[in-house]
Amino acid sequence: MPNNTIGRISTLLSSVETDSSTTLLDGALMLYGNNFSDSLDLEDAKKLFNNTENFGLSKGSAVYQIEKRQNINETDTIQYNIRGMKQKNYQLAVDVQNIDQAMTTAYLKDKFTNIETTLNSNSTTVYPFSITADAASKAADRFMIYFRQVSVLPVTFTSLNAYRKNKTVNVEWKVENEINIGSYEVERSTDGIRFSKQHSLTNVTNNNSSNTYQWTDVQPQVGLNYFRIKSMDNDGRWKYSNVAKVFFGKEASAITVFPNPVSEGKINVFFTEQQPGDYTARLFNNTGQLMKSVKLQQIGSNGNAVINLDNGIIHGNYILEIIKPDNTTEHINIVY
């Protein structure tokens, strides 16, 4: 690594809420530089554990929050440590800076799913994952980073977008430095963890320039659809893009609640091809008693809103009444 150049791998752990917002929980930092020592010393910071989810760097029997090393080589690894995880959705945001200066590429490995994700230098990669009832999903050593010597990177993903178009979903991705690529595979998931191949594109330009490709999913799944692109080069190497997601309701024009049963005291309402304006949402229990009434404003024809349930609302069956700007109503059965 050139003199005075500091390489950095910053990893943040966040929980993913039911409204798709994220809450930062913890993080760890690796720093690389010629003036650092590979031995643990006072410049490395041990972790102070909290009462919720914890994320750190495993070093023998200890866990660190910050570690400094001198160099990166192909035999290096970063072993993460997770503790106190709950059965819910999370994400890791891995920000890699100046690692390409060391002529290596970093890869995030998920030992539970066996997914390996390329961490592009000078950018942030978001990796969604879930803790399930399987004890192995919350193993302390589930995540690690390893390194490989750089040869020639065949392609760079610059963007990935997925958006609804009538009853289909368009998936569009852009690449740069495209050479020696044999094919692209479009993969889809309904949970952001388990992906399956939906399409293979072999008509690749390979002009060592910028190119744009697209594929239309004519049978999207009801609910959230996650998409990613896998590039396959002619030498057998492969890499993944980031993940894009889009919500798809049951009808081309609809007001839907997802997920249902609702959880964590939040009702997520999705508006698809609806008239903009002021909406009123009223929640009734099974005896007809009004439990909550809120105003919802939609600026465009597509959007979403979150209704936070009061602590006094008990679990059970409810009816959500939506009064539209034209005073027509729609009723949705809710399980809480």
C-alpha cells in the first residue's frame, strides 16, 4: 500500500423494520496503513458490549471494535462476531475505501447461506440477512471477509433498478469496463436472502465500455421482490451486483397491507395506481369499535404509509377502512 494511504473497511449492523426503514445498532472498523502494526496494541480498541445486538471483530478469545493492520495480502481474513441477535431482518453495510491500492479484492462471506459477495472498493455494499429459528443463523462467526489478489476485474456494476410497470417488473442494470463476460443472470428473492435464477442473458456487448441491460419479470411475486445480477465471465469467475427491491400488490390498481399479519405495532399500507390526495384510515375491532383514525396523504399515484398502533391495541382481528379522496371506501381485513 502506498505511503500515507489509509485503507478502511467500515461495517455497520442495522435492523430492518417492517416499513423498510433501518435502525443502526452497532459497527466495527478495520484500518490499514504502512505506519500501523499487525500486533494488537493500544491503537486497537476492544469492544464494549451493550444489552442488545452486538457486532465486532473476533481476535482469538477477545472481540474488538477497531483494529489496525499494516498490510493486506491474499491470506488475510476478517472474522466478525455477532451476539444478542433476534429473529428478524437485518443488514450489513460494508464501506470499503482504498483497498484497491493493495491490489486485492475483498469478499463478504455468509457461512449460513454460503453466499459470497464482492465488496467493490470506494463504495458501500448493503447485504440483507435474516435471523431465523435455525440456531446456525445466529452463530457468532457467521460473517467474515477474505481477500483475493486482483487480476483483471471483468466488469463493474454501476447501478441496478427494479420498478413496477403495470403487471410486470422491469429490472435494469448498468455496467462499465465490460470485457470477457459470458452472461448475466437475473436472480429473484422474496426475503432478500434466498435467491433463485429467473433469466440468463447471453447477448453481451463486451466492448470494454458502459452498457445498459434490462429484463422484464412478467410473473412477479405478491409482496416484496428482491433482485440482483450475477455476472459470469468466460474464465469461470463471477460477481454479484447490489440488491434492488420493489413491492408488488395483488392487483395493478390496489391498496394493500403488507405484511399481514402485521407485526411490531405497525401497519404498512401500499398505494398502487391510486389517486393522489388526502386519505383517512380508520381501524375497527371485530365489534365495530373505532380503535384509531389517522390522515394519510399521497402525493403521487404510488406510495406507502405507516400507521403506528397504540400500546392499548391488543392482538386480534381488525378491519382497516380506507376513505379515498373521492369519498369511496375500501376495507381490508387485518390480523395483528
